[in-house]
Amino acid sequence: MNVTRGYSGEIVRPYPVGTIGNFDGHHLGHHALLTQVVERARRFHGTALALTFDPHPVKILAPHLDLRFLTSGEEKQARFKQAGIDEVVSLEFTPAFAALSPEMFAEQVLSQGLGLKEVFVGQHFVFGHKRAGQIGDLIALGARLGFMVHPMTPVMIDGGVVSSTRIRQLIVAGQVEQAAVLLGRYYALSGAVSSGDGRGRTLGYPTANLRLPLDRVAPADGIYAAITIVDQDRHDSVAYIGTRPTFDGSERGLEVSILDGSHDLYGRTLTVEFISRIRGDVRFDGAEALSRQMETDVSSVRGVLGRYHETTRGR
């Protein structure tokens, strides 16, 4: 898969079929869109292309908003490749780019710049300065400029549209199981293990400490049944997000305790998949009370992960 920065009419692509968006999360709605692009491009021995933007337009148009992401840049590219996309075109989103009219965007970027023959977008797609262009405008522009437009109906689950915004809201609320249904996989965070205060070991549950990425969506504080991935190995785990109020902590962090044996994880990069939230964060009256609660939490986590393994066995 090629990654191209910017657009140029000098690049000749075999029958380019494209889609446009930010694709944060690569959820089931994105998957349906990318599948159509890839299948259509393969039919004509063409190029399956995804047009995306960096930084995210919200960072330029509404910088006051604290927008956090569902996927890192590396994960996003990996999922484009997994979907079968041949080329990702990343355009720098600037105030000048945001000022392009719908007509200029279609002509300069889609037609002259990328030479698209077909475009797949959601039926509520908007584009151009102040989001003035709508799907009907894109269809008309495509007819004039020489590319076909395929509006796609949104993917609906549980009575709502599958969207990155909806998934962010679920994760922030701790509803990671519901978010997984929309993502098509369990939400995960990755990070390098840093040194902690060793308190988990004294409580009988050694933990690996990870800093929460500042630009990523983090689940609600509390205890989670989780899978920790070390290299390619997957381990049943208890994950905790919070400030450790029992010990008057202030910095929000992520801790994981692997349940199957002892592991030297310091300095290693871990990926933590959040399977289900067990409970919220609570302040206990000291370490002994917390240790007793952790025994209950671990029992609950083992039950949840036992059911998880039953449903995923054979996949």
C-alpha cells in the first residue's frame, strides 16, 4: 500500500476508485465503504484509493474542542492496508484548503489532482467551504467532471447510525462492549510500560503501568476485564483506569495485571483490549479493603473472560 502526501495530476493511476473521510476508528460503517471501493477497483483492475486529511479538520475549524481519537495514525494505516486499499492520499488540512468551494474541491482535488473515475461516500456527505456542498452537488459535479458518485446508506446498529462520535461517547461512558459491536473489534490502547510505586505487588496483584495517550479516547475510570497483548501473545488481565483515590493519587493512568503467571514487562510495549467494565472507580478505606475488593474483581474478570473465550473460540 502506498501513502501519498498531497495530490498531483502528474501521477497516473489505473482506473482510480476512491472514498473520502477521516476514518477515525475504522468502524463497521467505514468497513462497508472501503469494501465497496476495493471491490469496484478490483473489477476494473484499478486503484482502490482513500482520501484523508491531516490534521483532522476539527483541529483547524474548531481548535477549542478537545477532540480525541479512536485510532493512532499507525493503526489507521494498518487497517487501510488490511481492507485492501492500494493508496492512501493524505492532504494537509489548512485554513486555505478549508476555504475551497465545493466546485474547486471537486475539480482541483478529485478530478484534476487524483483523476478519480468513481467515488463512494455516505449519502449525507458534505464538502467544501463551510460544508456547503451536499451529495446532490457532488453527483452533479461528477457528471460534469467525469467521475461517477455512489452514495451509500449508513450502517445502522441498535437503531442508530454507526459513527465515530457515537463510539467515542460509548467508550467515555465505559460501555466498551457496546462500542465493540460498532467497531467490529474491542477497543484497545497501547503504550510502553513505565515504572510505578510497586503498590500492586504488595496487594498481591503486580501491575504494569502505562501512561494514557493524551490524544486518544480513554474509557471511563474503573476496573475492566481485558486482554493484554505482549508481542503476539494474548493474556487474560485486569485493567484499571483512574487516579487511585484510595492512595490520594492525582494523575490518571492505566494499570494492567496479567492473571496467568509472572511477566517482566518493564519497558515493553503493551496493547490492552477492553472487553467489559466490571465496576467504576471507588475510594476504599485503606489497602486491606482494596485488596479484598480486588479478589472479588478478579473473580468477576475471570468469569467475563471465560465467556469471552467461549464466544471467540474457533474464530
